[in-house]
Amino acid sequence: MEQRLKAHLAVLGANLIFGVNFSIVKFVTPGLIKPFGLNVVRVLVTTALLWLMHLWEKPKQPLLKKDIPLFILCALTGIAINQLLFIKGLSITYSIHAALLMLCTPLFITITAFFFLKEKISLPVIGGLALGIAGAVMLITAKENTGSGTNIILGDIMIALNAVSYAIYFVLVKPLILRYTPLQVLRWAFTFGTIFILPFGWNQFIEAPWSSFSNTEYIAIAFVVILATFLGYLLNIYGLTHLQASAAGTYIYSQPIFATLVAVLFLNEAITPVKIISALMIFAGVFLVQKSKLRRSGPG
């Protein structure tokens, strides 16, 4: 199998895993483990596996002291705030809402790059941002009762803030990716991120009734921790290594589709007119932004 095809399958596989993960997380938390306790499991296992992979890795260079503050900022935005808000928000809102709001991440990255990197924004990009954000606002403010959410508005706001946090991380991490391998960046980001997450989730982690879980429940936890966190990050890295960012980025559209199918089948969530209209607005907004950026950057 040629390398490009493997890369496409890797990115598609990552988005399939992420899409299914929305419903698996709903099964795991808060019923089995409270949200912040689940985050402790995620970061501890992923960090351990990333350090284990260090045995086979050839790093570009050792960690430089001058980069530690930037790694800490990346850990705070891309691991700690990002994951704490995601799991907690998802536990109290609908899976479909969360998946659609996560699709707004490219919009928030564009806004972040405008403020921090002074990247220019064209009129089509402004139109795409307005359309996508309006769709997100419509989704958050809609009064629906079609699933297992307990505090929809708060959960939606947490998911949106999680996407904003990740967008800031995406901009901050760029200079580090130039100086270190992707695995180095992930390993140090997770290492510092674990330090931030432990105080929030340690009590919830030790309170979980680990000895009483069934095999099915352990499999669900393993899916969230190993497949959706560790393997998902690795598949995305592999895809981005062999594909242009624009090609890899198109697969983000598949994530809400996978998430919706699973949520409808297993969580009894409903596809309502508000969700359809909001989804179309968000999809169109992201498409306009990405298309305009691709035109501006030119071929290659």
C-alpha cells in the first residue's frame, strides 16, 4: 500500500475514532468515572506510552530551556484546559452538539492567528467566520430536549471554549514543531499537561470503583484512553507528515457524521431541524474559510 493512501486512511481512521469517542465518553462519564477523573487516566496513560516510544525515537535535539515556557503554555491550552473542558462539557451536553461545535475549531484558529500572528483576513473568510459562528450560537441557544444532556447550554459553552483553547494551542505550537519532532512535542506537552490536570482530577480518579467495573466498561475506558487519545494523536501525526494540511483538514467534516450516527443509534439522540440548520451553517462557514485560505496560499 502506497504511503499517501496509508496517510489518508490514518487521518480518516483518526476522525472515525474521534467521532465514535463522543458517545463512548458519554457512556463512561459521569456514570463510571467523574469527568476530571477520566482526564487523569487519559493523560497518565498517554504520557507513559509517549515516553515508552522515546526508546525508538530519534529526536531532532534535546529540550532547550528557552522553550520550556512555551511548552508549558501549549500544555495549558492544548492538554489541560482543552481536555478538562471537553470531557466535562461532553458529559452534560449532547454528543451531536459537541461534535458540531468541535468542527468550529478551524474558525477559532483563524481568529486566533489574526490576533496573535497578524494574519490577514479576506471578506470571504469574514463571511465564513460569521456564518459558522452564527450556526454555533444557534445550536447553543436552541432549547431542545432530545437526548442525555443534563445542562446543555453550559456543556455547549464548555465545548466551544475547549475549541478556542485548542485553537490557541495550535498557533502557539507551530514554532515548536519546527524545532522538534511531533512525538517530542506531544510528549512534553502531555508531561507538563499532566501536572496541571492531576490537582483537578486526582480525587475523582481514586474515588472511582475500579474493582467493580465489568469487562465492557473497561473496554469503553480503554477506547477513550488508548484509541481516542494516544492512537488518535499518532494517526493524525502520521497523516500530517505525509499529506498537506489542507488535505488532512478536509477529514474533519467526517467527524460529526460518525458522531451523529453513533449518538442516534446508541444514545437515542434525535436529529432535529435546529441541528440540521446549525450543521449546514457550520459546515459552510468552515468550508468558506478553508477554501479562501487555500486560494491565498496557492498551490503546494
